Amino acid sequence: FGAGWVQQRRDSGTEGEPIASLALSQALSPATTVRASVGRRVRMPSIVQLHDPTTGMPTLKPERANTIEAGADWQQGPLALHGTVFHTKLRDLIRRDDFTDRMGNLDCARMRGVELSASWQASRQLWLQPAYTFLDAKDCSSGAMFDKLTYRPKHKLSADLRWQASAAVAFGASMVHVRDQVHESRSGPPRQAELPSYTLVNLNAHWRLKQWQLSAFVDNAFDRDYSTSYGFPQAGRTVSVRATMDF
């Protein structure tokens, strides 16, 4: 159990909100553990969200969330599995309005879903970590024009692969697939539409030589066209190299 108080000072005075959490877990066997938790968290608006000359809103309220989670963990040898179901009710959700392009508070939002992940050490040198999230995010405000929350993908699948080729050389790859997320119109009559789904693959390599480490990264390796926000396309294939030295 934990409890606390979040506080923020503004020109109009100081405001605060209580936070608390309670978590329980029980081992059912040497391999299996079940867990459950309830909590209340508070997110204060940032300086940028409050005072940015273009998008800021000085009257933003703190965001409050009540969450219930339950899950299980299982591990047997090199394989581990994790699963969590969650339900979150939010008040005064802080978000940017697509139509006005300014920050604001959404009276009520609800998010529920499932998170699944696994970790498999295929050998002493090879690791694989897949994960999947299903999210049902809705606007439950009174008189809401749309029930779906923007930029909250319903399905997200990811996987990370790491190969330690030798003591000095390592390679990695990651994949993420995102689909079923909506945006709202920026002009004309208010409406919602779906962003195109996308799949990204990123690659990396690392070489250590005494106190030096050289790293190379290839992001969006297959040069896919994609966007995480309507009207703002993201970068295509990007290659970067980094060198670091330990003293």
C-alpha cells in the first residue's frame, strides 16, 4: 500500500490532489504468480501545456485516473509469460483538441484492455520478447460528439530480438505494428476517420573495443510511409552512427 499527495504551484495559487495504490500478489506454484492492484494517480499539466503561446491553456485541470488491474505471471526455464487486464476511469483527461489545436480537459474517459507479453531466451546468446496490447478507449463525457478517443490504437503488436554474437558484438531488431486508431478533422464539419495502420522495423548493431563502443541504427528499415498524427508524416528510413567512450 502507498499513498501521497501531488502538488503544483500556479499564478492563481497552489493546488494538489491525493494519490494512492494497493497491490497484492500470491504465488500459486513455483512457476505461477497472480496479482491484482487498485490505484489513483494524478497528472498535473506541464508548463508547456499550460503556457505554450500556440497550444497552451492556463486553465487546465489536473488529470485524475482510477485504475483496477489483475494479472498473472508464469516462468518455466527460458520462457516467461505475462498477462494483465485493466480498467481505468479518467476525469479531466489532458489532451490536444484536433479541431482547435489547443490543450484542454476531457470530462470523462474510460480505457480498458489486455496486455500480453513473453520473454524467451532461446540460447545463451539469443533473446526474443514479443508483446501485444488491446485497448478500448472511449469518451464517456456527457454529450460527447464521438465515443472513440483519438490516437489510442486498439491493436499494438511488437517484438524485440537480440543476438549477442560474441563478447564484443551484438545485433538487435525490433518490430511494431499499429492499427485501428482514429483522428478528428482539423477543418470543416467535425468528424472522425481512421489513420492507416503501419508496421515498422528497426535494426541496430553494437561493437565494443576496450573502452569504446560503436553503434549503428537503422530506423524504419523498409522506408514505410506512416503517420502517428493526421497531416504530419514521419521520417522514412534513417541511418545513424554513435560512438561512446567509458572513462
